[in-house]
Amino acid sequence: MSQPVQRLPPLRHAQFGVINSYLVPEEDGFTLIDAGVPGLERHVLAVMKRTGRMLRRVVMTHTHPDHIGSVDALKKAFPDLEILVGAKDAEQMAHHGVRATPARLLRGGDSVGSLRVLDTPGHSPGHLVFFDERDGTLYAGDTFVGIPSLRVASVVNALFPLPSIGTEDLARTVRSARELLDVPARFLALGHGRVLRDPMPAMRRAVELAEKNTPPHPLILRLAATISRRAGIPAELADITRWPKK
């Protein structure tokens, strides 16, 4: 007899309080959404030991370093682990030094266990989100950011600028966020920030603000660019001329 599947809420783990990953229960074990930074494997191993279940697969919303940092360690801990990534992001994962190779390249319309795959390019070329129809959780990666409050990733905030500066195509990110308003999400699980219940009003406000394309204050942009360069974000992304000027 199969073990009951936990439906609410998602099993979130936040490294350093800001880098989220999610363990999604399935009939055959767990699916991990995003592999965070090095050290996440210790948390995952503890959950597997506590629950008596197995980690079956890890799926990435995208392949920026703060979402793939534990892939190799997880593969070592779970040799049969299936690694799944967006078709347009696979090369980037290898570029960042991940040795493990994907078992499957994902595209919109695919399914991973109970998760429906949706294409949301913008933050990265192959950015994906995952929708669990069992409980209505939308795992949105970095299309939206929840620190300090919900915004589309194209909108810079000086308190937590890295996801915005790391967004590769600002306009396409806004369009992808608009498309997600058609998903009947009951929970919004973000790459950065807390899980939101009944998120649609906040998502709609965030999209409408992003669509105004209001120029950020120059001081905010300069501060964000400085922080991002020190964090190792490529210079072409930390270029403040990508945003409109006041």
C-alpha cells in the first residue's frame, strides 16, 4: 500500500533564508525542485532518513548557480537520481561546472510525476515553472521574486537585487509572468521568498507594475550593479543601461 501524499503546503527549504528548494511528495518518493547551493544535500538526506522515502528526481527551473549548486553531491548520494532540466538551459549547467548530465530535457507541455511543465523564458532562455494540479502549487522559479515583497524579476529592488540583475531578457520575463496569470494557482512557491497563499491578486499587481516599465532610480541601479558584480554575475547582465533611464 502506497504512503499518503502530502498535499499542503510544499516542503520548502531556504538556504541562508533566501535560496529556496522544494521537496514534492510523489507515489514513488520525492521530486526536488531546484538544487540550491552546495550543502543542500545534507538537508535532503535528513528528510529522506526521517520519512523513509527516496529522492527520485531533481528538476531545475533554470540553471543559474544558486539553483544547481548541489546537483553533483545529490547524484553522488543518490546514484539512480534522475536529473531534469529545460532543453534551452542544459548547456549552461555544464558551463557552471556541473559534471552530472541530464537524463531528460524538458519543454512546456511535458510532465514530471504530478508536475505540469510550463515554458517561461526570460530570466534564463530555458526557464521553466512547474504546476502541481493536486494542490494548486505553482513553482515559479525566478520569474517572480518575493523579497522583500512580490515583484516580477525584471523589477530591481535594492534590498535583494541579484535575481533582477541576473535576468537575461527583461521584456520576455514580463511576458512570461503575464502568461502565468492564467494558471489557477492556489499557492505560489518562489525561488526567493516565502510561499504565498491565494497569490493571484499579488501576482496581477506585480505584473501590472512591471509592464509600466518605470525607470529605477539611478542610485538603486548602481548599488544593484555593484552588489551583482561582487557576487560574480557577468558584466553584461550587471550593465545598468539595460533598464530605462529616468
